[in-house]
Amino acid sequence: MKHSMKLPDVLSRSNLGKLRLKVNHSAILVFSALLLILLVAFTVRLLPIRWEVETGQLHLSEFDPYYQYTLTRHMVENGLFSPYYPTPWIDNQRWYPSGSNMGASLSSLPMTAAVAYDIVTALGVNIDLMSFCAFFPVLLGTLAVFFMYFLGKDIGGKSVGLLAALFLALNPAVIQRNSLGFFDTETVGVFSIVLFSFLFLRAINEERTMGSTMKYSIGAAAVLAYFMMGWGGAYYMVDLAVLFVFALILLRRSTRRLFLAFSVTFGLALLIAINNPYLSTGYLTNYAILPVLGIFALLCLSEIIRNLASTRGKLLFVVAFMTALVGGFVALWSLGYVGDIAGKFITVFDPFLRASNPLIESVAEHRITAWGSIYYDLGIAIVFSVVGLFFVGRNLTTRNLFLLIFGLTSLYFSASMVRLLIIFGPAFSLLAAVGVVGLLKPFMTLLREPPKILTKKRFGLERVGKEFSGVAVFLIFLILMTNLSFAPQTKSGDGVPNVYKQTYTPVTISAGSLPIVPNQQVEEWLDMLKYLNDFQDSTTVVSSWWDYGYWTAIMGNVTSLCDNETSNATQIENVGYSFMANETQSVKMLKLYNAKYVLVFTVVAMQQDSTTGGTIGVEAGYGDEGKWTWMARISGSATQDQRAAWPDWNWTDETPFGSFNNDTNKWEWSAQGLNTTIYKLMSWGRNRWCTVNGITDPQAANVTQPLLFKEEYFAGLNLTPTDAGNKYGGLIPLVLLYKIDYSDT
């Protein structure tokens, strides 16, 4: 009698029984953790979308991203190389009358976005270009976190990789520069720093084949060229790699593989990068790039010496080689072929040089970083990064040497300039991860040991129990959770983590350029830009301070005189003069630029009068009432020729316009200050709002109606005190547009 066989028996007797699904639980856990970290990185960077969904369109944040958007739009409409070839594109809506040479622009970010946008739209996705550009940094920022895992894994294993990715995903300085709307060069920078480091370290790994070295070297070259053509901060990465290779040479770790990888990476990268019109061949003789040639020469020297037999021959060759190298540099310098480093880059080495240049110093992100700011950004995790430095320094492998140099140099530069905290972000993430894993390793090893029977002694136990290791692990976990999830060190003391505060805020224009988190989108700036758009005349010249030039030209579709590109310092000084001079002189200056309107931004704050108990409207300090001192300082640095042409140009800084009263903690305007155009335009707008809304203006006695500037449109004039309290925390943003009256000039 035949018995029926069960399915497991059939499978076991067939070849199918050999096909067993092997599940690597460790790999699943790592994959799941990485996927969760990427989801967190993506979501956190997307948080500002809350304020954008109301309008159905995403906006860009800050000011410089609008420059990149303009380039991207031109590439999408006219071709990828249209800003550069056959002739450079001059944008005549900016920096009137000369216009802005957009051909002198870095190309990586706009080209990448333009290509990606064409692909997305070809696939049938209906999205406008500005919304796509606003969303693009979120994608690139998440990709940087993804590659950080692999970089960290190469340095210290999977645990270091996961923690480094987590720290980078939640680093406030990094998030600020690649969150929704921040479509600027730093987005390319962070991604390139991480990916280049990963590829270059793999290229010089002695355990790999020469074929693998070539592949990684070519990949590193492509990323480095992309970096060079994307952000001026590539100077740092170039010189970091140079310093790293120089350290390897000093430590006698120079190998043929290092020579090959360095030559291919930098030779190919520079060959690609100099094809960008903005960089051109002059990039090769820049002070920051010339060390590449020097290290290449040293690597050549090292290879040649390695193959020379006699000591005398080695010595003679070294002397002759170094003489030729120094002589070549001196010859290039004497003939004027060695280019200089741009002003703001050299001031990174010596931040005190910025104090002598108000044009650079006026930008908040160019200030020296206070140590408190670094702690505020990184929190208690700084302790782990210091511990990471210890572990790295104790075991100076090639990768650890790179991380040590990366950490120390990036810390110096980030302390020199607030903006460069973003460079320290990747290094900090790696060091903190190494520190955490290094501290946990002995405790985790102890926890994995099999239980042992403890024998009591007279004065204690034979060994420390596992429970103490568990407590240590729990404490480190608690510290990290406190830092990332609660962060009691935040300025407001509300226990909300800084990373959350950094992202859960609207983009700059949706916040009305106010330093607050409004309950809803601030409408005043958007209303003004819509009003300008309704002119339907892009040749209409509207003068404003340089902060708002991108907004008026790109979103308002009018012509501006200056913006954050700062391509013409003299023109910025002249615009500053037009605000700090009296009305008559101001109109004469504006007439030279055919300006039809002047735009001023001021913010009023509601306060309770200590005397009467009523509500008064005072300057908040967030608009031009907080920026006019820079108008005075920048215009005060004008040349003697400029001053000679304008007799009342008699200031070098803000002191002739008043003084700060320490008793009242307020600025008190002098007679000259009360007669400036900027004061009249701001105070008249504030007074008009107070009058319309029945609020007392404590400075009403000093307010006079401008004679040569007529009220055209005041956005925010009808914002009631109740609405301002409910929406914007009691702040009233006023965007004031005046029409210039040339009838008496």
C-alpha cells in the first residue's frame, strides 16, 4: 500500500529542499535603522511645508536661492548651457543699468536641478519650477545622510555609520542649509563633502585592487569637480585633502597607490572644473589651488627617491627638485599669474579682517561664531565628539588621520564664521559617532559575556556585575535622547529640541522676514510682490536695500538696483547714500538710476505705555530700522571721488545720525538723522499704521510727511492690532512703496 508523502518530505527529497531562504537578521536591522534615519532626515527637512500648502506653491527661503532659481529657469527655458554659451547671459532686471553677468556663475546646482526638472516633467509630474527647486534641497540633504552611513561604516563599522548618519540627519546647522526652500550652493556642498570623502578614502585603501582604485579615483574626481563648480567652499575640501596627503608623506605612508589616486582625482577634477566660465584656467593659479601642484610634486619626489639607490643621489635630487619648485612659484607670482583669494575667503583665516569691511560684516552669517552658538547647535553631544577625537588620535590609521584633520580644521573655520558651521556638521557627526561607539564598546562586550557565579569577599564582590554596564549604556542613551529629543539647553528654555525649532519655521518670505514662527503665512511681503507684478512692466526700476533685491526682481518682476550678489560695491554705496541723505539729495541720486519707486520695510511692535497704560507702536528692529546703520557704514566707506561729487556726504558711520541712550536703552536720532530719507519713509509708514488703527505713536512729534516720496501702496496698513496679535505675535510688518516725485528736480 502506497502512503501519501507530506509536502515537507517531498521538498526534503528534492533539489528544492536545498533552496533555503537565508535571513541575515543583522543586515535587516541595519537596513531598517538606516531606512528610518533617512525617513527622519527627509521628514525633518520638509517641515516648513506647513506654511506653504495654504498658497498651493512652495517658495524659496532666504535671498540667495532666488539667484540660483533664476539660473535654473533660464536653463530650462533656453537650454542647459544658455547662461554661458555662445555669449554670457546678462540679466538686465538686476543691478540696473549695467545688469548682472549670469555667465559668471557656478553651475552645478542649477544644472542638476534643470536636468532633474526636465526628467520629472517628462514623466508627467505636474509641478512648477519654483516648487521643484524648493523641494530639491530636501532630496540632496537626504542623499548626504545616506552616503554618510557608508563613510562612517568605512571608518568605524556599521554602528559608527548609523550614528553618524543620525547625527547628520539631525544637525541643526546642516538642516538649516538643506531644508525646504534653501536652494543654494551649500546644498551641493554638504553632499559633495560626504561623497568625496567616502570615494577618496576608498581610492587610497591599500586593500583594494588597482582597478578598484581607478574606479573610486574617477568617482572622487567627478564629485570634486561637481563641488568646485557648485560652491566656493570647495577650497576647503581641496586643501583638506592636500593637508591630509601631506601628513601621510610626513608619516612616510606615501605609496604608489596614493600617488595614482591623488593624480587621477585632482588632475581630472581640475580639468573638468576649469571648463566652467566662472572658474576658467585662472582657477589653477589660485592660492588655494596651487598647493595641489605642490603635493603632486612631493609625491613625484617621493616616488623618484624610492627608486634611487645612493644617499648622495637622493640628496642632490631633493635639493634640485625643491629649488625648481620654489623658483617656479616665485616666477608665476612675479609674472602675475598667481590669483588671489576672494576677500571673504581670506577673512575666514583671519576673521578680524572682516571688521574693516562693513560690506562683508553686515551679513549676519559672516560674523564670528560664539562658542555658545556652537553648543546651542550641537548640545551635549559635543562631549562625545571630543571623546571621538581621543579615540581617533589614539589609533591613527589612514582613515582616522583624515578624520582627525577634518575635525580640527573644520572646527577652526566654523568658529571663524557662523556660516561655516555647516562644514563642521559632517566632521562632528563622524567624531561624535566614533566617541559614542568607543565609550559603549567595553560595556557592550561585558553585557555579551555569559553569566558568572560571583563569590563574595570580605569587603566586596570579585567583579563588577553586568547591571553596571547596563546602567552605563542606559545613561549614554539617555544623554543622546535628551540632546536630540528634548534639548533643555535651548534658548527659550521650553525643552523643545533645537533641531525641531530650526526646521519647524516657515521659509523667510512666508515668515515676512520676521524672526518668529507665525501661526499662519505672513501675507504682507507676498501682497507687495503681487502689487509689483501687476505693473506688468519689468523695466520699472524699484530701489530698495540689497536684502530685498532678489524678491522684487524675481517675484515682483521689476528692475532692482542691488541685491545679495554684491557685484558692484560702488552701486551699493550709492543706494545707501540715497537712504541716508536728505530727500533732495536722495532724489538726485535715484534719478541717476531712473528709479521710479522706493521700497522700505519696517516692523512695528505693540507695547503697553507704562505711563498711560494704553497701547503704543514702536520700532521692532527687524526691518530697515535695524539695518539702516549698515546703510550708513557701507555708504560711509565711499571713495573720496564719490564724496566730492556729493557735498553732504559727510559721514563714515552711523554716529552723525544720533546716539544710543543707555538709560532708556533706545536710539535717539540727531537733527541730521531725523532729516534722512530712510527715517522719514519708515516713521511715516509707522505713523500711518498707528493713525489708521487708533494706536498711539510715541514718536509722532518727530514724524513729518515726505515731500518728494508719495505713498503708492503700504502692505500691512490695514492689519489690525487684534489680527497682528493672533497671527504674528503682536508684530506688524509694513512693506512701504513710495513713488518718487521728480517734479522739483
